[in-house]
Amino acid sequence: MTINIYDGFMPESHPAPARFPVTVDVVALTVTDDVLKVLLITRLIEPFRGRLALPGGFVLAGEDLATAAGRELTEETGVVGVPGHLEQLGSYGPKGRDPRGDVLTVAHLLLAPNFPVLSAGSDAEHAAWYPVSQVLDGELQLAFDHERILVDALERAKSKLEYSPLGAAFCGDEFTIAQLRAVYEAVWGTRLDPRNFHRKATGTPGFLEDTGRMTTGDAGRPAALFRLAEAARQAAGQPVRAVLNPPLMRPRA
Amino acid sequence: MTINIYDGFMPESHPAPARFPVTVDVVALTVTDDVLKVLLITRLIEPFRGRLALPGGFVLAGEDLATAAGRELTEETGVVGVPGHLEQLGSYGPKGRDPRGDVLTVAHLLLAPNFPVLSAGSDAEHAAWYPVSQVLDGELQLAFDHERILVDALERAKSKLEYSPLGAAFCGDEFTIAQLRAVYEAVWGTRLDPRNFHRKATGTPGFLEDTGRMTTGDAGRPAALFRLAEAARQAAGQPVRAVLNPPLMRPRA
DNA sequence: ATATTTATCGTCATATTGACAATAAATCGG
DNA sequence: CCGATTTATTGTCAATATGACGATAAATAT
């Protein structure tokens, strides 16, 4: 295969600028049944055929990173639009991550409520939610450097919950304090005192807004339904300034 | 120009994978005379010839991102080794950032004590420290999307100071509490109460370590010299866990 | 020698956290 | 239908941390 490359393209550097294949990978996290789960696909081709991997794929010419990440997510799950909070995590490579050659990947982090994934036919890569703990245990093994990326994503997610309202990205539009607390507990891997959590969540100005409605049908006393306050909602890709101030810190190990 | 590309290279995606030129850019920050400064070079070629820009350049084949960032820094300033804390900031593009075509850039953040930059001859790109405020004012204009990258870098730096010991990356190995406070004030753009800052800095376990030595010659009472405690020092590229817990938050605007 | 400067220690009211008691309001099991 | 159980929510109280600021210590500057 032969490709023509425009020649007059050496902005600032003297050695021949290399071109790299660029992929986006998405670490999609969700919480279901109090368990933190990650979206993984089963690879159908070498290398790492049959192995689990993060959903992702090549960035196309003229495409932006966030666009590519959203597109890959849609392609591999059938979900329409971005189902939660998507942010860039970081870039990995290009050296030594793919046995076939240098590939740069830009990892993204998606925090979303559980969404159904397309059950693909046998000739498509099957995507499904897996408990994060099974990957960290070594029970499940990931392709490439995807475990390292997952670990970084988890640390990012844990830290985001401390000072940002993004815990709510795991919930639907309306949620109870207990549901939000379950998210914190699943992501941090610790139990939190329901009363103190309630106090902090409801007592932080600009964080939550009472909808006035209550849950019904569940065991126990009905819970009030909240939504994110206007100040905490944010146009996609905005700074997400520290709404939780002072932050809600993870217990000190 | 014609380049041969290995053909069997389509891991997960169906459309032809594009290859992109990849650059690294470095937002190098330092504090001198209580002023936050950023390292900028003057471009010698189009586009944006004569305009100020972040130091950076192409990632070479077989090179890692952090390596490339360090190499570019060395090439443009003459500094030997990485003079402070270098971390990845984020990736930008590839669409619409360079008039010549799609270029992906991976921005990095360097927090370092002031270091001298090579005074280049007239035919090399001249690197120098500029007050960040002059860029934000619009007094200085940057090439490409470099101002946006700088803004993101500043937010990252501000936030890092809150919970990590990285403020000390701006100081030398040994420093006084007042010097550290000057870093916080310059980065955050606020004044801090010297007594409360002293209490927090010296009272946080695992943050600072008294060297036993004192400053001499300066005006006023001599100050004790501190260094980062072992727990706060970290192998380059490590997580930098929250040493400041609870964090030292910026004043609420 | 005294004024000035900077560092450091101390005080005190207020805010926040962590641990936990008590009450409210539903479902559950007979 | 009723008490047991479950979950939500409101409080209480001591320990900790913060913000505002007084006071003292130890240099240099005049």
C-alpha cells in the first residue's frame, strides 16, 4: 500500500516527523447493584484475540478526540449519544503498547448510569459490563496496556468524586441520597456513614436540588428524590469546578 | 514523497485508519520574584512566524511521550535533564488546530524552579520566561491553540497545589515556608495568611521535613529550611497521592 | 540603639467531620 | 391488622480544621 503525504510539513522540528496511528479507548464505568463495572469487548482479531479489551478504535481523518470516543462507544454498544459524562483521561504510547507497531491511544473516561449494550452477533465484538474487581483480581485479563489504563481511570474517578458533582453522572436524572452514596461506596470501595453522607450531600450549596418527589415501593422509608443543582450541571466538557468545597474526602485508608 | 505503510494494520476499526503527526508541547511554569512565569519560544517559521508559542515538537518514531517532552525541553532551553515535575496535561486536536492540517498534540505540564534558558543565536528559536499574566491579559498572543492549553495548564497547576505536595516542585531542594507560600500565592493569584499557611504546611504529616538549617542574610528573622518529606517525594511519574489531607483549598473567590 | 522586617507561636470563634442516638415512615411476615 | 424490620432523615456531641488576628522572636536597616 502506498500513501502520498504532503511534503512541506515540518513545523518546528528538524528530524522527519513521524506519523502515528491514533486510537481512542473508552473506560466506561457504571454502578449496578452496588458494584462498579467496566465496559469491555471481546477481541475477535489478533493480537490478543479472544482477550477482553477496552472499547475503542481509530481516530478518523478530520475527527476530534471526543467525537471519536463517542463514535466508538456508539459503534460498539449501540447506545445513542453520550450516555453520561465523558472526559479525556490521558494518552499512552506510542512506544511499546502494540506488538504490531507504535500506536498512540488517547484514553477517555465515561461515567454513566447503566445502559444496555447491544448483544452483538457472533461475528461482532461483544461488549458487556464486567465487575472492575474481577479485572483487578487478575480473574479477567485485558489486552495491551488496558489494565494500566483502567487503573488510571479508577484513580481519576475516585478523585473526581471527592470534589466534583460527577458522582451523580452514575445516576439518572433523579436519584436518592442513598443511590448517590452507593456510587461513592462502589467507586471508593469503602462504606460511608449514611447520616454523615446525607448531611454533606444535602448541606453543600449548589450541589443537589430537591425535586419534591419521593421514591415508592422500595423497602423502608421512602426517600426524597434529588437532581443536580443548576450550578453543578455543566455543559459537556466544561471545567466542572469544585462544587464540593471543602471536598468530600475518601476515608484515610 | 512516498511512504510505504505496513498493510495488515487495522486492529478494530473498519475505515482506513488515518495516521497523524503527533507533537508534544510543554507548559513550563516557574515562580520568580513572586510572579508566575511560563516558558515561551518565538516562532521562526510560518504559520505564526514571530508569534510566541509553547516549546514543543514532533514525537519521533520509537519515542515515548514523556521522553519526547523532555527532549524538546532540552533542545529548546539547553537544560540538562528534567528540571522539575513533568506530567501529562492532555491531548488536543487533531482537528482544526494547525492551518496546515490535522496535528495531534499532547500537552505536558512542567513545574520547576527557575532555570536558565539558553540564549539562542538569531537563527534559533529564542526561549524565555514570560509572566503568565501578560498572556492572560492579551498583552502577549500565542500561536495555535496554545493559550487554551496554557489556561488548562494553569487550572491543573492550581488544583494540584490544593491536595498534592507539588508546590514544592517550584522550589529547590530546600526552601522556607515563606518561599512555598509565595509559590501558592503566585499560582493561585491570591494572598494567603502567613500564619495559617505556616500552620497547615508544618502541621500536615508527611509533607515537610525540617532540615535543621536556617536562612541567613535575608531581611527579617531567619527562616527554617525545609525539604519534602520522604512520603511526599515520589518517583517521577508516580500517582502523587493526596498528601495534603484535608486539602489546602484556594480561598473561595 | 531603635525601627523595621519577616518568621513563628498562640488564641479564639466558627465550620466541618466522625461517631453514633433517636425518630420517621415505609414494607415484610405472619 | 400488628409488630418486626428496613431504610431515611434529623440530631447531638466531641474532635479537628479553618479563618482572623494578637504577640513575640530574631534578624537587618537606619
